[in-house]
Amino acid sequence: MFKLVSLNLNGIRSATSKGLEAWIEQTRPDCICVQEVKAQAPDVAGKFESLAGLQGHFHFAEKKGYSGVGVYTRHTPSDVIVGFDGGEFDAEGRYVELRFDTPQRKLSLISCYFPSGSSGEDRQAAKYRFLDLIYPHLQTLRQQREFILCGDVNIAHKEMDLKNWKGNLKNSGFLPEERAWMSKTLSEGGLVDVYRQLQPDATDAAYTWWSNRGQAYAKNVGWRIDYHLATPALAALARRESIYKGEKFSDHAPLTIDYELGL
């Protein structure tokens, strides 16, 4: 089995101070895709280049303490692709792709952090620009290779994917345009929401993010906004899923899926 984890760290320094590395050592994933590293290369050098024996590959934001993604892996990639749009969102450190190519197969594992639009209209507009750019990019990639995109997509797709859906109909993360993008990506876009494939009816147990306001975590007033989005051939290899809530490394929980996949 190939154990693949997605986790928004909400800061790598914060998450590691809360026991993340010990958890990685215990669970032994083959690969962990992380988002919101909130650090730059000098901050990572000599400290977080590897975690529990997994080697990290990163895309840092230009702005200090902001965004940033990484992939920690036990396996040596044949190539590392940093960024996807060559402009606005590459400057924000939102995409890193590890390629594992053999004569038999072209495989990519991607860590991606979609923008949040919750801070205001400007950021919501940026989120829509991102969605407009990432969709054709993934379509082109899908024609060339198999891949799994792990990430904080900042979209709850359906009513079952968040606790208070009626109260969030006009809020970023559950807007009709965002949900339509997800539906399109999973229908004509040809990608598979792997967690939903394995757990089609899960509601409260499916949440991966909780607001820090009030008692959201204690009351499980959560959202499912972290995903594995895979090409169908790889999605068909998914066997088990888990959302770890035994410890709280950030405001997100690690989403782990085991694939019958050998690298």
C-alpha cells in the first residue's frame, strides 16, 4: 500500500511544535502533501528540509509568512515542477508537483493550496481567477499523465460537506460558482473525489477543517475542504481512508488515503 496524506499545516513551525513529526514517524506515510507552510527557504533550511525521514520539496510564496506548499516523500522523484501559471499564483507559492516516471507509467503527486476568498471581495476575485487557471491546467495534465492532487481546495462541494450549510450559502467556500467549479471538475473534468468514492455518505465524520472561532472543533462544526482529486485509474486503486483527529496539529486534520500503488 502507498499511504498518501494531505494536511494544511497552518504554519510548519507551529505544526511541528505540536507533535507532527512524531505522528509521521508513527504512521509512516509514503508521502505527505502539505499546504500553508508559511515559511521561506531560509526558514526551512536545516530545520524542515526533511521530516521523519521524508525529503521535502517546496514552492514558497514571495510574501513572508504566507501560503507555500510542499511534498515530503520517501521516494526520489524523477522531476519536480514548481508552480503552474507563471504569474500571480506562482508568486503566492500554491503548486508543487513531483513526477515519478518509468517506461510503464507517468505519475504525478501534487500539493496545491487554493486561495481563500473569505477576507474580502478582492481575494474572492483572485480565487475565481485561480479556478479559471487551474482547471485547464489539470485538463492538459490529465491528457499526459496520471496524477493525484492533494490539497486544501477551500470549497465544500455539497450540503453534506459542512455542518451549517444553510448559514453559509452566501459565504466564500460554499458559493454557487465555487461548487459549480467542483461539479465540473468531477464530471466533464474527469477527476475523482477519492474520499467520496470511499465514503459516499459520510457527513460529520468527513470534516477536515474547523474555524478557530467559538467551540467549532469541540462541537464538530466543520467543513470538508481538503481533498485527494485523482485521475480515474489512480482513484480505482484507493483502498482505505482516514481523517486523524487524535491530535490537533493545525486547524485542519490530516486526510490519509491508502492506494494499492507501488513506486
